[in-house]
Amino acid sequence: MSDPSEALASAKAAADRIVKVKRLNACLTPIKELRKSLVAQASAAHPSGVLYGMPVAVKDNICTLEFTTSCGSKILEGYRSPYDATAVAKLKAAGALIAGKTNCDEFGMGSSTEHSAYGRSLHPFDKTRVPGGSSGGSAALVAAGAVPAALGSETGGSVRQPASLCGVVGIKPTYGRVSRSGLVAFGSSLDQIGVLGRSVHDAARVLSVISGRDARDATCEDRDSLRLPNVPESLQGFVIGVPKEYFPQDLDPAVRRACDRAIRLLRELGAAVREVSLPHTAYAVATYYIIAPAEASSNLARYDGARYGPRFNGSEDVRSLYRTTRGEGFGPEVRRRVLVGTYVLSSGYYDAYYRKAQQMRALIAQDFRNVFDRGVDLLFTPTTPTPAFKAGEKLNDPVAMYLSDIFTVTANLAGLPAISVPIGRIKGLPIGGQLIGQAFLEDEMLEAAYALERAVPAGEEA
Amino acid sequence: MSVTHDEVRRIAQLAELDVSEEALPLLAEQMSRILEYVAQINAVPASEGVKPFVPGPDAVRFRADEVKPWPLAFGPAELAPAFRDGFFLVPKLGQFEDAEA
């Protein structure tokens, strides 16, 4: 696309499609504002950009000049960032159109998008179910065909898990591949902006644009943008490891069947498949739910009613202002995580929890290095233990909700790239398979994902 | 692992977070469950020699977790006329508005 009239038509069509799926509560931007902005963006976009005229929705915890950035929280209601996140600025420079802000669990804390102050998002195929989270709004919009791609963010699987549940592609890049500047911090050593797309190609194109060095983020590696690989004819020469810890005895039999079919197809494509072991996997969720809340309790200390967003009554002195604003402004899951994070960092508990979790993280990362050092190129696992679950099913049981991330948190802890690709349906609901790659070898991971996507009958029952 | 109501109150105070008395029982129960779940990592005999893993460029590393005063280039008294308990004392917003009127 290089014709301004086509970009304008694309902008109007995207706005129309987003209106059509309004019932999903996936897009938080008011439609009038969105339509006006999309038309203005289409007029101003660079026709030479590689994403010229492509509408890309953006998760509500990624800063944009155009729309509010509330992080799905009451404490940032109406907040407007004075700058674009680097990823958003790069999208605009490539000619993409920012197609509104998507609903998410508050500050990215959740696996169902039920923890949003703006109401839950609905699963696009079954309104009684959740689209996953925390980037559930982004996944639902892509799955419903409203946009070809959307930005999400990952701290423990928040792109791949909703991608799996909604039947779209979700990529989490290597830590340091994409700038975090303008991504509202949750767990700084884990957070990465990721991409959800209707295909591997759409998601990879967007990832390629937003990747690369950025002087505004010290944790962003000094590397060029990701170069997109070609779609391979076969996977001859690839060695794919299947970690046994990701296929426990009690794994949903239908998920196992879908994975077995995908593994068979990987073999038929020419890959050598071998069983491997990542022995510390069983401790990954526990490790994650110490480190992430600890970092969150520190990162979220800045929301106090004095600097951002609304302040709440009861403010006879400054301490009371902080406490009332935070007590009323944060939702129940954020409050829980801030308290757990403060607890594990507090005097007397630091060594037993936080220090130990840091050691466990090192052991989990070492497990991956051991496997990759033995000639394995990629790992294949299920992305989620089940398809989309019912709304409310896990809302009052935080630990059950946390276990939705059991197959995704390890890549965040080890800083590795991973992708979820649809591999089938279970009673009509999509399920994803995950490829985990070596640090900064997203190109290899994408090659295998392209091949798997072409081979797997993602719309068929497993 | 059982978290008491008093512990929740103390942690909430450290976190500068209002927690209502009615919310305490459920919060204490849920925090207990979460902490009990995550405590399973203590079953792994990780040696003290294991260095923490932090992804990202080598230049970005945690500094030692030490409590120490962070020296200011100028003392608080030189920056503002009144300083107490770690806060700068300023007139209330209403007083500014009255002055302008």
C-alpha cells in the first residue's frame, strides 16, 4: 500500500470493524475519538513506510500521545502521556495507524482481563469465557478480525497466553530486543513489549519494526532491528527439543493430542525432535510470583495521587493522601501483589523469598542454556494448560489463576524469545503451541513458526 | 504459612496502602495461600554460590541492597525553608489560591 486514499480507506475500515466488535469490550478508546484520530493519522502517515496504512491497536499500558494510557486502572483514569513509547513512535515512523488502546488486566497483572477497572473483555468465540490476559483486549481484537496486529506486553506470558486462548499468534521477544521506554513498568527485569497478529507474518512484520536499539532504555540491547527470515521449504537441520516437564501426567488430554499432532508435523517438515529435560520448571511459577510482585511493589510506589491521575478524598495530610489514593485507586489483584511484593522484600523475609527466588531464576535460566548447549535449536511446548476458561472461574482463587501461566513464565524468567501459534481446537475453542528460542535468535524461531503455521490444521479439532 | 491480620496491617502501612478492616480476613487468607505456594522454592537446595540471573546488557546490574543515606549535593534546608520527617513543608494549595485572590 502506498496510496494515501488506500491508507484513508484502511483507517475508516478499521474504525468500522472495531465498532462491530464493541460488545467484546476489547477497545477502551471512545469510537468517535478513534475514528477522528485514525483519519488524521492516515493523512499524516509516511507512504514509504513498511507498515503504511496498517492499523495496529496498542495495549493500554503502552504510552501514546493520541489516546489516554490508563493501564486498565482507576488510578490512571484519564492519564495522557506527554510522549509516545519508542515502540509506538517506531510504528508511526513506519506508517502504521495506532488503532486505539486495548483493555487489559490492571497494570498487566492477570491472566483473564477480568482485573480491568473498565470491565472484563469477552472471548470472541464464546462470551461466557475470558480471552486470557493480561493483553486480552489486544488478542480479542485481532481474533475478531478488527485489526491485523496489536501490541501487547509480557511479564509472565501476557501476550502468548491470550494468543493461545483466542487462536492468534503471539510473540514475546528476547528481553532487550524491544525498547521498554514508554511501557508502564510492572516487573522491570521481566517486562517486554510483544506482538499479537492474525498470522506469523503480520506479527513478525510489526516486531521487526519495533525492535532495535534505543538510547532511552538502558536495558535495550545495542542491536539492529530484527531481519525477517524467509518462509522455509522444510525444517531440515533444525533440532527441536520437547521438554518432558511441560507434558505432565495430568495435562488436558486434548491439549496433549494437539501438541502430539504439531510435533508429528514438525518431524514431517524435516526437524529432528528429541525429548529434553528442564528440571527446575516445577518451581517457575513460584519463582515468578515472588520476583514479579517484588518488582511491582517498587514500580507502583509512584502512584500516590501526587504525580499521576486522580487523587481520592480523605487527604488531611500527605501520608493519608498516598494511602487513600492507592487503597481506592488500585483494584484487588494489584493490591494483593503490592502487599505480597512488600512482604517478600521486608526485613526478615528477604532471604527466604526474594534472594532464594533470584537463585531459582538463575537455575531455570541455566536449564535452558544446558539444553541449547547440547545442540537443541528450539523447544516446543503447549502454550497454556487448557483452552479459554469461564469468566469468574478463577477470579477468587489467585493461585489457580497464576497457574494459567505455568508454561509461559519460564521464557520471561530466562529472558528468552517465544511464540505461540494456533495448533487446533478443543470443543471449538482454540489452543496454541509454543516455540521457545535462544536469546536474540528470533529469526530461527520465526522460521519454524512459519513452517508450523502452514502445516498445522489450526481450525480443526485436536 | 499463615499471615495474621496484624501482619497485613503492618505490610499495608509499609506499602502506603489503605486496607479496610472488612477486607482484612480475605486478604490475609489469600496472602497466606500465595505465600504458602511460593515458599515451595525453599525445598530446592540452591547453593549460596548461585549468582542471581538478570537478563539484558551486562552494564545493567543490580547494585548491592544496602541501606545507606543518599547524600544530597545540598542539604534540604538549603533547598527549601522547611523540612520535617523527610518531607518539604509547603503552604496548603488553598492558601495559594487565597493569596492569588
